[in-house]
Amino acid sequence: MSAYFHPNSLCESTDIGDGTRVWAFAHILPGARIGRDCNICDGVFVENDVVVGDRVTVKCGVQLWDGVRLGNDVFVGPNATFTNDIFPRSRRQPAAFAQTVIEDGASIGANATVLPGIRIGAGAMIGAGAVITRSVPPNAIVVGNPAHIIGYVSDTGGADTVDATAQPAPAPESGVRGVSLKQMPRFSDLRGALSVGEFEKDLPFLPKRYFLVFDVPSRETRGEHAHKRCHQFLICVKGSVRVLADDGARREEFTLDSPSLGIHLPPMTWGTQYKYSEDAVLLVFASEGYDADEYIRDYAEFLGMVRSAAA
């Protein structure tokens, strides 16, 4: 098996994987590396310092400049634009071009623009026309200019939000391993409302610390890590926030918008909180004291640890 080159294409690289197809008017420079079973469509230009993984689709009118790295199974839509010089000047080149990394399985919509030095996380979905000015976390769905997160890719491939307060008695277990919702007692009368919980009885652990998250701009994302040993219990005591829980095999999203509703995130759960309302106050109880070494902050490392534990 070998690569296919359209008669009107120009490929100067010898590092092209088996099964890759290069279509009309595409131009690939000598230093570029293209993986297996890729589809390089009409009018694509690929510079020298470019690495493209396996099973990648690059649609018409895309330029991959020096420093671009595309992982496996990446989709790049028509006329998406990559950049590699944050302060471009005519006939002046930087000492080194910024590296832009698109991780495995990410998709970039038509006419999106990706600024230099950006990392787009695995499985992320970039909307058409979005302008990416900051790195994007894994599985996030981003749109707009500047781009902002509107959701996360669910197991079914779309933005799937579960409103945990829509049912009077939420199920104790979600589809994500070990994650559970807890409806706390709530009492209301003319004097106001009260919600209460007892440690070890209502919470699945005895907390050693707590922290509050508030004054978060609505476009900002918090969390984006997992813990090796620490359990967490989250309650949005004011306003609302969305919580994404990911066990490395399944992802599910919840809306916390009641001080009588909590969610338990056990160890080895990748947790992300986003779409904070302007008045949101998130209370988090933790089973362990703070230990920086106990955090897992890289999603790829987290997935590797999950796979190793399952082996």
C-alpha cells in the first residue's frame, strides 16, 4: 500500500504515510511529515516544520505553517487559518516559530482562526468562524470571537447537559464511575429557607478542608484536573454552575443551581466547572488537605493512569 498523489498536486516530502491521499493543487514542502490514511484536500499548503498524525482530514484552502502539529484523527475544516508569528512583520522572521498543537480527535470548523502557540485539547470541537486566542481544554466546545466555551462533547458526540434539579429525587449514581448526586434536605417557611447536611451521614467522606469559588467571569473555566486520593463534594450555594465529570471512559455534565443539591466527585475523576452565573458561589468540601503532588493536571496523563489501573 502506498500514498496517492493527484497529477496536479506537488509533494516534495518523502515522509508520507501509506494510504494517504493528496489531491489537486496541494503543495507539501520537503520537511513535512504526514501520517497514514490522511486526506489532504485541494489547495492545501504544508510548510516544512509540520507534523500530521494518522487519519487526519485537512479540507480545501488550509495552510499548515511551520510549527503546526496535528495529532491523530484530527479534522480541519475548509479555510481554517493557522498562524505562527504573534507579531508578524513583512520580511522579518522570528528566531523560532511558535508551536501550535492540535491533540488527537479534535475538530476545527470552517474559517476558524487559531493564534500562535495555542494547544487545542483532545476531542475538542471548534465552531465555524471561531477565533482561538487561548488554549482549549479537552472535549470543550468553543465558538465566537474571541472563542469561549459553550459546552463539552458528550459520549453521544454532542453537547449533552443533564439538569440534575429537573427531577425531585435525582438518581444516586450517574453514568460516570463513582460520581453521585445528593439531594440535601431543604426546609422553607415565611422566614426563608434552610438546607442542611451532616458529615459522614450525608457526605461520603469526612472533610479536612473546604474552599469557595466565586467572582468567576462567565467565560472562565475552573477545575480541569483530577485527584489521586482526594474526594470532593460540590454545592453551588448561590447562582448556578455547570460541572463536567469524566472518568476516562464516560463523560457527563450536570447543572448545579440549588444550595440543596450536591455532587460527589471521587478520586480519579477529571472535573471541570464552567458557565458560572454572575452571582455564583461554589462551595467545595475536600477529603484531604492541600497537596500539589496529589493533583493530575494533564488530561493525557490522566487517561494513561486510568488505562494502567484497568489493565
